[in-house]
Amino acid sequence: MITIHDKNFVPYISETEIKEKVKKIARQISDDYRGLKPLFVAILNGAFMFASDLFKELDIEAEIAFIKLASYKGTTSTGKVLTAIGLDADIHNRHVVIIEDIVDTGKTLHTFLPTLEHSQPKSLKLVTLLHKPEATVHPIAIDYLCFIIPNKFVVGYGLDYDGLGRNLKEIYQLEG
Ligand code: 5GP
């Protein structure tokens, strides 16, 4: 067990399990995108470690860009708009694969995907390390998924609890 800030976490997905699954997903993606020179778009901060390990395992020609999502009050019905900071690459007519750490309620991608679709990529797919189906508010089509997990808070392998825990090699789950 480990303690981060005021909370206890127990080991949940081991480093070995993560490595094996990342390799398997990378093989699938490589097979699906061979010859297409896809552009991977990793969403910071949480996906940095997954993106790096996944990208290393690809054996095809591919590019990667890293973006941060910032929300600001807009004039849409939801009152919020998500913009991508740092997306220099032109995604028009490209095969784009979003790399996420976790799809929880689906709100982030539900808000952000239309922005990317607006730039008319040739195709747009999503790979995520984790998914909590029980937490779904906005259903999101996930094309490549490493692990389905219950609706419990997790840290490690890039994911944080209030800034800490990102450097853990395994994924830990909130105790209890
Ligand atoms: P969504 O918009 O799908 O509800 O949430 C997506 C974001 O919430 C993720 O990219 C992640 O940053 C954060 N998040 C959701 N669940 C967890 C969790 O269990 N642990 C951590 N560390 N972050 C989470």
C-alpha cells in the first residue's frame, strides 16, 4: 500500500501487465496503420507516459504531437469550450489517433472531438489506457483500449492525485 497526500492506494495493474498490453495494442495499431503515416495526438498531462511507451512500440512510420486542453467560458449551450494548446501539426487530411490516459465520464472528449473533426482529418480514432464504463455520461467510441476498470480513482503511470503519483510504474487504486 502507498499513501499520497491524505489517501491510501493499493496496487491494481502491475508494470508487467501494462507493458504486455501496451505492446499488444501497439502491434494492432501498427497493423492497421501501416503505410498511412498516422499522426498521434497525445493529451497532456496524464497520457505522457502511456504515449511514450506506446509510440516506442510502433513499428511503422508515424508522427506524434502533444497537446494540452484548456477550458474557457464560451458562448455554447454548455458554457464551456475546450481548445487545444500546442497543436501545430495540420491534421487536415491526416489519419489522426488521439492518445488519452482515461475515459471517465467522456465529457472531455465529447467536448473536444468536434473541434478536431472540424479540421477534417482523413480519419479520427482514439486509443486510451483506461476506461471506466460505469462512469459514462457521454458515450465515446473507443477504438483501442488497454484496460476496463471499475469506477474507482486510480493513480500512477502518468496519472496523478493532486499533482503526485505520476512517476509510479504501476497503476494503483484508491483503497476501500
Ligand atoms: P472525463 O472527461 O472522461 O470525465 O475525464 C477525463 C479526465 O479526467 C482524464 O483525462 C483524467 O485526467 C481525469 N480522470 C478521470 N478519472 C481519473 C482517475 O481515476 N484518476 C486520475 N488520476 N485522473 C482521472
